[in-house]
Amino acid sequence: MSNAASEHAPVVALAGGVGAARFLRGLTEVIAPEEVTAIVNTGDDREFYGVWVSPDVDIVTYTLADRVDSERGYGLRGDSFQVVEALGALGHETWFRLGDRDFATCQHRSLRLREGLGLAAIADELRRAFGVTTRILPMSESPCPTRVALHDGSVVHFEDYMVRDGAPDTVERVDLSAAEAATPSKGVLEAIENADTLILCPSNPVVSIGPILALPGVRAALSAARAPVVAISPIVAGAPVKGPADRLLRGVGAEVSARGVATLYRDVADGFVLDQHDAEQSKDIEALGLATRVTDTLMKKPGIAASLARHVLELAAGLR
């Protein structure tokens, strides 16, 4: 198999977080990995311990390389934490648990940034180093921090909100202004324009897919795309599969349901895949103008992610 990811992959997926990474792994079992481009959220990026961390880019890379710590859903399997533990012993805050080999990935990123490389070039270096043939494209070269405003008037970086503070259910609004003022990475809009199938992965719609959609030109490109756009619900039976999507959806005034997610995507999506637990919502979603497919979306057992990918691709094919 070639190690060269395609510049014009037939399938382009907007992605962020554990759910997206697992789905992409299943997708690359169904079609050739080099036929996929993942446009990945960078709204979670920030500096920790003097190195630049790109959580979603690394989750996708590690998962596609079959190196991810599957129990945690992020980081490298079998990693140690001696650096963080030593920093803690020296009095540093260590609520963000960065493993030693994961630290090396981020150190490489930081050194290359100082040498003048951009995030996209570095992501390409890293996916090659990990043997990944899928193209991994950070959504922007510019800093795009997602910030969460809380009821007490404070505004915090998303990582502080989720990891340090435990994702409290006091969200007032989500600030995507940094993404709104940024520019998509070179190749993002072209990938969307040239795709045969476009997928919104089962990611948090507010802070994983939302920042990508907030970039200038991305919504318009999806709306104008010749390819069908199929979204996958990350909400099953009124709750997120993983993470604080419920608290964030409530914070932006959206219903915590597959129907609520479909409503957020109705201006860019043509089709919507929802879990079998929410089958009764399919008619409401179809009333929004979206074709639907009902299947198992939980990806808890081997083979479910690949099965889900087949359903997505079949729905997309029927929309052409």
C-alpha cells in the first residue's frame, strides 16, 4: 500500500474526537485508506507544558495507526507518564495527562512550528511516521481556540472546561469567534469541492464539527458541493455516546437528540444516519429535508464502525 495520501480523495470527512476517530477507522476498512481525507478540528489545540498539543489531530492519527489507548480513547497505548508525574512533583498543575510518547509527538510539532512549518505539513509528517495513508488535514493553520462561556460570567478554553473543570452543566454559550476569523488550511475548500462523498462524523456538533463549519467558506462550500453530505448523529437515546455534547447542546439552545443535531446540520447535510434507539425520530428528520438511515451507531464491538460506514456510503450513493 502506498504511503502517499491522495490530494483529491473521493471521501472527505469532517472530524473531531473519539467518535470520529473510531468511525474513520471503520471507514478505512470499507474503502482504501488513501481514498479518505479527514478535515480535523483544531479548536481544542493549545500549549501544555511548553509543547503544542493538537488533541483531535492526534486522536485521529493514533486511531488510524492502531496505536491509540482504546480504554481512554486518546493518547498512545501502553504509554507512561513519568514526565507529567515529575512535573507534578515540582509543583506544576498536571490535570492534562500527556503521556511520554505522546509528549514526543507534541514536542516534534512544537519544534517544527518553530522552524516555520505549518500544522498541515506537520500533520502530514506525523501520519507518515505512524504509517497512516489517509490524508489528515487540520482545519486551519491559524490558532482557533474554542471558548466556553459559563453562567458565572467566566469564559474558558474548551480544554479547561472539559478536562480541568469536568464539563459543568452551566454553559451559557460557545464562542467560535476565533474560527470565524481564521482561514481554512490550504486544501480544505478544494477537498470539499472535489469530493465524491462528504461526511460529518459522529462528533460533538458544537465543539468538534462546529469550529470547522465556522471557518469562512466551509458552510458555503458544503452547501454548493456536487457531492452528497451525510451526517451521523453522536446522540443516542437522548445522550451523547461520549463527552459533554449534551451540556453544550443545551448551552447553545439545541435539543439533545438526534433530531436536534439534524436541525443544526439541515443547511449543509443531505442525509442523516441515526441510531436504532432513535428510529422514531426519522420522520421528524425527514421533515427537515434530510434522507435518513437507521442503524447501530454505537461502535462498541468490532465491525460496527465498518458496518456504520457502509450504511453512510450507501445513503450517500442513493442521494447522487
